[in-house]
Amino acid sequence: MIAIIDYGMGNLASVYNAFVKTGCPDIEITSDPARVMAADKLVLPGVGAFEDAMKNLRRDGLIEPILENVARGKPFLGICLGYQLMFEKSYEGGEFPGLGLLKGSVVRFEVTLPVPHMGWNETVFRDGSGPLFDEFSGGVYFYFDHAYIPLPEDESVIAGTTEYQTEFVSAVRKGNIFGAQFHPEKSHENGLKIIRKFGKLK
């Protein structure tokens, strides 16, 4: 079973519908820690503020089952805010701890172009970027909507980068952990390819 984690801040329906569209047979939206613990794969979507997201995850008792499942090697996918929550801390409105699945921090996008960075943009995936991203060659377009970006400390986790006046890390992979700053569920066929591949991971 794939659990889409509901902590009150996600675009849950569109993520769920994208998995259904790819033919994924066993998926549910849940805020129940026991169901999250029992899942074979986890998806952490999200929109909104980092601090509020962590408060909600803590309030609902969801942090421990997330960390335990990741430690057990179960596939985990963070999307947009869910991707940012994977890191150690964020400087959005202060300094707040994240899940700490990856080393690094989340900072505001410091560019002269409009922020949030919103709309379609190109992600270039690196060689060896992992099973969700490895079929893409050259630049691939996805849909973005964000004002903050993670700065990974470990360059080996970087799976893809995007240019928006400056280069930023838009996709990561470390073992069973995957993250995307863009929204696969809003990115038409390219996004559905990622979701389909995640659904087939063992």
C-alpha cells in the first residue's frame, strides 16, 4: 500500500488522482500513524509554510512512522514542501527543524526574478539519478510553485537541477529517498512517468 500522508497542508486529491491515473492499485490518503507505519511506500506532498507543516506532523504523531519506515528502506517521495521537509532545517520565517532525512537547509529564493518561482521550467537530470529519473535525457519540463529552495550539503544526493536566474537543486535521491521541488502530479506525462515508476518500486 502507498500512503499519501495527510497532515492538513497537501494538494492531496491531485496527487492521489495522478497515482490512480497511472494504474496504481493500492493507494490511500491517511493521517493515521498506524496506517503510515503499515505502508509499503510513503508520499509526503505539501503546500504552505515549513514551520506549520512540522507542527502538524508532530501534532498528528506522523514523524516517528515516517522516520522508521525510511530507516527500514521503504521508498519515500517528498513533493514541493514535502521535499523541503526532508532536510535538517529551514529559515522560512525563522529557523525551524525538519525531518533530517538529508543534510542541508532550506532558504528563500534570492533572485531578482519574480518569487514565488511559478510555472513550467526545465530540470536537467544527472547521470545515475536513480530509478525515478533515469529515463529522462537532456532537459525535461515540470511545473513549479515555490519561494524557498533546499541547499543539500552532500552533492551526491543531487539528481536534477533547474535554472531560474541561478541554478538550484530541483530533485534529489539517496537510497530509498526521493524528492522533487516540482509537482509531478501537475506536470502531465513527464510527471506521470515519475509517479508510475515510484508506484512500481519494490
